[in-house]
Amino acid sequence: VPTLFAATPRTFRSSYQLAQDYLDKYYTPKGGPQAGEMVVRQGNPMVRKIKELQSFFGLQVTGKLDPTTMHVIKRPRCGVPDVAN
Amino acid sequence: YRLFPGEPKWKKNILTYRVSKYTPSMSPAEVDKAVEMALRAWSTAVPLNFVRINSGEADIMISFETGDHGDSYPFDGPRGTLAHAFAPGEGLGGDTHFDNAEKWTMGMNGFNLFTVAAHEFGHALGLGHSTDPSALMYPTYKYQNPYRFHLPKDDVKGIQALYGPRKTFPGKPTMPHIPPHKPSLPDLCDSSSSFDAVTMLGKELLLFKDRIFWRRQVHLAAGIRPNTITSSFPQLMSNVDAAYEVPERGLAFFFKGPHYWITRGFQMQGPPRTIYDFGLPRRVQRIDAAVYLRKPQKTLFFVGEEYYSYDERKKKMEKDYPKNTEEEFSGVSGHVDAAVELNGYIYFFSGPKTFKYDTEKEDVVSVVKSSSWIGC
């Protein structure tokens, strides 16, 4: 987890939780048979979803929860997922 | 823009809708109005018609819900998720839910229901989220003025990919030909509206709205009369976005979409130019307001909830901008529609209110009705 953060340790637990909820809601296809996820051994689904979010919002794709990414995560938004669902 | 997988769409062009549960934070009439305007935002672009019903099952059932409301997408309390809608289809398809925990409003002091509803109805008609920050279907909330809303290009392309364009009737008009009525003057004292742009021009104060502008002396409220914009500024036609004057240079600047015109008095100085001359980023498609501050010789450009500062002496945009308007101008709430500096005060026109901002005290010192500036 620490590798995900560019933020200071002080904020990382609440930000991490916030980010995880956000990615579950908007970047994790739901409904219908749960498609198994084939990931390479060292792949981290969270990093992949962070990159997907950053790519969607036109941010620098780092896979890290940097301040710009957290700013987007904290903005009020629509509840419909951003990925095909 | 994006469509949903499988590109679900409605197979009929008359859709019913019904608000089955309201919210305590707005009157039912206001909710109905916002919903109607939000649906109309789409029906101007495609051949869909929306009919409201008050009982039974509609294609688009609209309700304000709290927390887990039975559709496996629970709401999360204030902020966060504001609303969601389901793609076209039977049963839950098209249904639209708003989080009752939010503060809904027709204005800016809360989440603007028109703005969110127009977005959600895009889903209910078959659009997914867009990656274009200027699109209505962008996932994050950004206030839209219901009375000046135009469906952004990306959304028009998306919805017309599903339903085609709304055509003007190609055949002989079945109705007797009605001569184009002369649009009446806007309700001059409509206290709910604001101005599109306000600027000094020489010794006069000019206030613009739709196709009209008023001229008045700053200290004299008598003799204020409306003029058509085309009579004095033929190139501007109507709906000026912003305007400001640099008195030291005797020049005024008028903005519309991504263009601006320079005038000396009422004389146009050449063809329109692009707002990117000022160093505004390309993502800015238009500005909402502009004001020249005489002491620092800087011009502030307001775009949505943020503003930029342009140094008129150095002729370049200042660094560290944009900044958030509400954070920098305490007491000025909401969307800035127009702004002007008079006698050292900045007047911010926001909807029906005008905030008088004291730059020394860095606070609002009074709030008046916008319509009072034209003698109402």
C-alpha cells in the first residue's frame, strides 16, 4: 500500500479507504457473473484501477494516489460507474 | 462521449416520466421545473418527446432516495455520490434516483438539481460518461446555469449517435404559417435573473442581457433605457458573455464564446480575436465574466467556479491561476455572471444578487438585487 501513495503517511489510511471505495464503485464492473480477474503475479488490481481512473480523467497515469488524483476522488459526482457496467 | 455496452436506447420517441418521490430541500414545483428543463435540454437535440404522468409506471421513474434503496447502488450521504440513473430498458431501465441526503437547489447554494438531472437523463437515454471535461456527461459535478444552458457539442454528438438529430419539419407546414413573432423584451424587472455582462464604457455603465443592453450614468438611476445590442454592436448580436474596459487605453473588450472584440467607445476595432490571446488554457471555451481592476491594472477572467488574472501592463496571464472564486473573494457565493469595478469596489453579479466587494476589507459589504441597477 505505501507504494501507492505520494501523500504523507498521516493521511494515507483515510485516503486509501476513500480511494478503495471509489474504485470499487466506479472502476469495478459489477452485475452479472463476476468475471474472474486474470492478473499477472505481481500485478495489483488497485494500481490498475488507479491508472484507469487517471486515464479517464486525463491525469498523469502514475498508478499512485497523488494529490491530483485524490482531488478528483473527493469531488461530488454521478453514481454511474465510469467503466463498462 | 460513450454509450453503454450494447448501446441500449429507447425504441419509441414518446417517453413518459414521473416524479414518484420528492425532496424536502426544494418545493415540488421547483423539482418539476428542474426536471422539465433537464429533459428539454435533450429533446432539443433529438426527436424524443417527454410526457409527464402523475400515477402508474412511467418509462423514466424519478425519485429522491436515501442510503440503500434496493437497487444495489446505495447512496452515501452528503457529497460523494449525488445521483444515478439506469440505461434505457424495461422496469428499472431509465429510472433516475437522486440522493436525498444532498442539499438540492435551483441555484448555487447546494447542488443544482437541473445540472444533475440533465446529466442523469443522459444516462437514462443511453449515454455513459464522457472523458471530455466540457461535456455534461463528465462524471464530476460542475454547476450549469439552467437559464443559459446549451447542450455541449460532445453530448449532442453522443445523443444523436443514438437517436439522430431533431429535424425541422421537411414538408409543407401543416399549421398555418405563423409569421415569426417579434420576441418580446425579456421581463425587464425579472428579479430572478442576472446580467450577462456589465462594463463601463467612457462615462456610462452598460448592462447586457440576452439581446438587450441598458446604458446609465453611474450615479444617476434616472433615464435608464434598454437598447438592442445589434443597434450599437451589430457583430455581437446577443448573449454577450463578458465585457470590461481599460479606461487608460480607452479600449473595451467584449467576449462571446471563444472570441472577443475590441472597441473604442462604440467603434469596433477590427475583426474578432480568440480568447487564447490572453493565455487562457484551451479547455476554456468561454468566459462567464471579466473585470478590470484599476489599481493593480489587472483583469480577472471568471470561468465557472474559478478565475484567472491577466496583467494588462505585462500583457500576460499571471502564474498560480486559476484560483477558486469563493475561496479568494469571501462572501461572494455562487456563479459569477458579470463583474465591474466602480469607485474601488468590485460588484459581482450572481443570479438575482449583486455583491459589493470591498478590496481593502477583503469582504462583501452589501448585497443588492441585480435588477435594481436598471431601475427596478
